Amino acid sequence: MNKKIAVLYGGRSGEHEVSLRSAEAIMNGLRNIPGYEVLPVFITKEGSWQLNGNRVTILADPEIKGLYILDGELAGDTVTIDVVFPVLHGTYGEDGTVQGLLEMAQLPYVGAGVTGSAVGMDKILMKAVLQAFKLPVGEYLWFTNNMWQKEQNTLITRIEEKLGYPCFVKPANLGSSVGISKVYNRPQLVRGVEDALQYDRRVVVEKTLVGREIECSVLGNDEPMASLPGEIIPCNDFYDYRAKYLDERSALVIPAELAPEISEKVRQLAVQTFKVLDCAGLARVDFFVNDESKEIWVNEINTLPGFTTISMYPKLWEATGVSFAELLIKLIELAEERFKQKTALKTTFTL
């Protein structure tokens, strides 16, 4: 009997369109693998869940693990699910919210759990955790919208004194470079913060790190493995949304041309980052590497990275010897493995 894989895609996020592209590649890949049946569950920008055009909702019933159809000819019917593959980038999908829903519904799912997803998505918390574990991150400052409204001049002065120009302004929770600005002076800083605050109530400002943009894919649960590193050579001033998805002039160098010891260090740091943030299944860890000083900084982690056939995550594994189909199969197996571990835990306590 085929395993039913519910692919969640779309979502209430600035990365909605990116999700559509990743999901298309994943669903096409799964359909070509014997033994899987794909259930495409589209989440609109307003948050409505749809299966074949009919509204559905997750059933929080351990006896019927799946979806309940709300309207249409099949209203009232249920659809069982074996594994959920969330292909939701950004807020309300990659930040622990959907993961919490799936935990409550007792459904196995691909990727990090609630904690790993939430901390990995939040650039401020992520950096704080990495620093606590002595992993290298660049200098940064953060503040809330309320702080910006009340202390704008003080915050600007602190940014200029500690970080200098140019620096990067980012929403604390988002990906795909949405809402990110590289700013060179005070007016640009103000505009960048105002733009970032459209997407999140907290903003992080990062010191510009001089180095090559290196990425490394991680796969596994308790014993994760790292792929060969790759390099991004952006066509713009930095690897912004346009350079990632709209302009084809950016280059991916796979594997990255790094000294063997630097390549190995990147892979080690990728696995360490994955572990300390309590990730599972998959992640892509992004770095800056300075050839002259040999310094390596962890920039961020993506717990649900872009997954088109030309995205860095699957391409790095392909270069390491894992095909797209093998990757999908492994991720589903890892989801089932982790689910078994969690369901074996006690949920009651008696003296």
C-alpha cells in the first residue's frame, strides 16, 4: 500500500511564491518514486488549507491521523496521512507554528521540531544560542519596533559606533532575503529599518563580514551528515531576493573552491550548528569565509531551505553523491524515525 505524503505549501508568508516552486519540485520528485502517493495541501495567503480545491483542516485525533474535508462533494470525509512534508518557508511554516500543530495532531513530519524551527527562524535567538555554544557569529544589534519608536537616535548612534557602514538590516523572522537591506549611510539605515519592521516587530542589524558566501547542507537526526560546501557568487551587491529568484546572473560554484582544511571546518561547523539548535531532518547552514584571515562565521541556518531541483540544498547533496529521489526518501525515513522516538516517550506520570 502506498504511503500518503501530504505536502504543505504556500502559506502566510512573504516567501509564499518561493514555497510554490519548492513544492512543485518535491511533489514531482515524489510522484516518480514508487510507493508514494502525494496529497498536495495548498495554504492560501490568508491561511485557508485546501486539498483539491476543497477546504480541509488537520484532525487532532490519534485514531484518524489526517485531514477532515470541510466542504464540497466530499464534505465530512477524512483523508489519512502517513507523513507530512512541510514545504513552507518563512513565518507560519518554518518558525515552529505548523510543527506545533502537527505535534498536536500526532503526525510524523519532515524537518526540525518546534524548538529547532522557532530558534532557527529567529535570527536573534539563533545568534544568541550559537554564541552560548562558542560558535563564531558576526557582531550584531537588535531592537523592537517599540524601542525604535522611542529611542531611534540612540539606536542609530549605537549601530554606527559598534557596526559601522555598510551594515545589513533584517527582520528577525523571515528568509529569502525578504525585507533585508544593505545600508551605507544614516538615511538608508532609517529606510531599511522601516522596511524590515513591515515584516516583523523585531529587527537585527549585522556588521558586514568580508568573505565569500559559502553554504553547506545537513541531513540526519541524531547523527547528521554534512554535504560538500558550495559558494554563492551574487550578481547584485548582496544575495537579495532578486539575485536569488529573478536574476539568472548569480553563480553557484559546487563544490566550493576551498582549501581542504577550510572545507572540512565548514562541514564540522554546519553539523555543530544543526545539533546545538536541535534540528532534525534537513537544514542548510550559511557561512562567510575570509580567505586571508581564514576566519569562518556562521551567518544563519535554514531549517526548510529552498528545494527546487536547482536550489543549493539538493544540488549540494547531488554533488556529494545523493540524488534528488534518494534525498526525498531519506527525509521521509528520518521523519518516521523521529516520530517513533517521540511516541515512545511517556506522556503520563504517576507516583
